[in-house]
Amino acid sequence: MNTVKTRDTISELKRALPVGGLFQGKSWQWSDIPFRIEHDDLRFLEGLGKKLAVFLKASDKLYRSSVASEAPAWISEWLDQGKPEEVINLGRESSQKGVIPRVLRPDLIKTDEGWALTEIDAVPGGVGLTAWLQEQYGKMGHSLVGGSGGMRSMAEAILGTSGEVVISQEAADYRPEWEFLVGADRVKAAEGYRFGSASAYRFFEMFDWMELDGIRSSWNSKVRLEAPPKAFLEEKMWWAIFWMKPLEDWWRKELGEGYFKELRGLVPRAWPLRPTELPPEGVLPELGIQSWKELESFSQKARELVIKVSGFSPRAWGSRGVLVGSDHPKERWAEELRKALAAWGSQPHLLQKFAHPVTVTHPVWNEERGGMEEKKWRLRLSPYYLVTGDKVELKGALATLCPTDKKLIHGMQDAMLVPVGEEKGLRG
């Protein structure tokens, strides 16, 4: 390896950063090599987007059927808990029927059993960052998922030449990456924003809606807003609903047997943390317990489970509302479990099996030593899809590589962020 050439490449990458950076006050580790995936994994990513779009459309249909009393009422009741009536009615507007976000980003964890799908983000961060990485690594001659301009073309398809990105203060850390991608004049603060004739990309969570008076007063069914204001569709509770035995035949019919089996193989088992009393013969499926109280006394090994805030909360994004049971003493686990159960009516939580990441290796630039070094990481892969009618295109993918002592994988100072390319295989 030519150390001088590598040093120059890393220096060029850092110099190429936009003046305002890409994330407010954030930094990451560097490599001049994309994270390369094997051919089969690339084919998997290319086919996944269509399955996710079909799943979201089926979810939208199930919710609306529940509201119309054509499906069990508890479905919409669970998904509407804790939300203001105005937000609930927004999602139910007839103009929003069947509409799903045009930009989808699932979070995938590489495990010993294959890929685990832990989230579908409808308002994803990293769009501008991944676009910048594609462009820079493309200049180096690397073959990348989505090519060197996939993410930029996705933004152009969503916004056209005049569309605006509307960002809340809550999401301000992501403002620089959008300013890089579409220009500072097209990035607007959500606070005080009023819808006009231009299309708008919503880069704020729906829990912010009630604080945005200008947006609320100027909203109407003709507004071209991407992603649609459907808070119910952004709940993590869908993972628990997907695993509910009474709905199994419905999911099979709507998704088709093939998609149903593939998604069941990807989505870790999940349960709603709903306080309920089972009959004497009742058992919570796969947990083998008759009450949540029994879960409090699980051993550390048995607590390979995650408590998650379902949605409509500032804690529902960025790993802030996630607790891995095996990482905490039994007392803390029991306390958080009780809190989650008590919050059911206002802030639903779910319980999900923890997806164990495998260890992968990837070279990283060591500034102190002045050279590259092989290092072990935990991997989260985040592909980005553009949905246009029935067409779903893979436009790019971001690899987040975190130190192996971190259970929750997300962007942090010690993490490395690189675009995804194709190679013979993952190295572990």
C-alpha cells in the first residue's frame, strides 16, 4: 500500500468537504476504500426496495381497513395512541390513501444468520452525506452501489428544480448535508414555514407538527409534501403487528407468500409492550411466559431483547429510545420494562429480539500513525430507495462501521462512514 498516496487521498477528501460540513458539529473516521459487498448481497439490496414498498402499502391498507371497521379495531387504536386528533386526521385524509414515502431507507444489520431489518426510515438522514461520498469516491474510480450520482438524481426526482427542503430545529444537525445537496436557498426552517406553490420535502418528524403553526395553517390536500404526513405509518409498532398470529393470513394475502416469508426472515420477532392479563392457559409466543412480570427476572443471557419507543416522540430516532436488555443490570431492565408498560396508552413501546451484528474488517486511516490499519467493526448498511409509482430504484447505500464494543450502531465520532461498493465478499 502506498502510504503517501493514501495520505494524499484522505487529505483531499477532507479538503473536499463543504465549507459548512455535512453534519453540524459531527465528525467520523476516514477510509479511502468503500465497503464492498458481494454480488449476492447486491442482488438482495436491489430487490429489497420493492418488498418494502409493498409492505408499506399493505400497512396503509390495513390501518385504513381498521378505521373503517373492516379489520380489527385494535390495529388503528394501537397506532393512534398518544397522537393529537389533528395528526390522526391528517393521516386519514382521502388524498393520502395508499400514498407512501418516495424515499425509503431501511437499516440492515449483518448477522450470522444473514441480514436483519431493524427499521424503515421514511425521513432518513444521510441523503446529502451519501451523495457527497458517492461523488468523491466515484472520482477515485470506485464502482459504487447507485453509481457516483445516484443520490443526487434521487433528490432531483423528488424536488425538481424548485422544491424546498423543510427542516425542523429538532433535525438541524442535518441541515448542512441538505444545503450541500440542493443549495442553502432551498433549505427552509420548518418553524414559520408556509406551504406555497413549490413542492416540499418534509425533513421533520410528525411529533413536531403541532408546534409548526405556519405549516398547519397553510396545509391543504393539494400541497405537494414528501414524505406524506402519516404518523401511523412511521410507527415501529408495525413490526409487532407484522408478527401477530391473528393477522398472519392477511399479511400472506397482501404481500404474497414469497414476500411474506422473506420479510419474516428479515424482521426480528417483536411484541407490543401492552399491559394485559392472559388466561391461565395463555403464553406470550416464543417468550414462554404468562405475564410481563416474569420477563423482569430473565437472566442476562436471556435478555437479548430490545425495548424501543414505537414512534411520535423525540426519543424515537437516533437510538435514543432504545435499550438493550443484556447491557444493563436486572434492576435497570425491570425498571425500564415497567415504565414502557405504564406508558402504553400515551407512548407505546415494543419489545424485539436483538439482532447480533457479526464482526467485519475494514481499513481505517490512523492519523497518529500516518497510515491505514485493518480494524474490526460492527456494520449497519443503509440503502436508499426512490419510489416512483410501482418502480423502486436503489440509488445508493451508506455503510456505518462502529467499534465492536458498541451494541447500538449509529453515526458517532468513533464510527466510520463510507459508501458501499461491490466486491467478491464481506471480509470477517
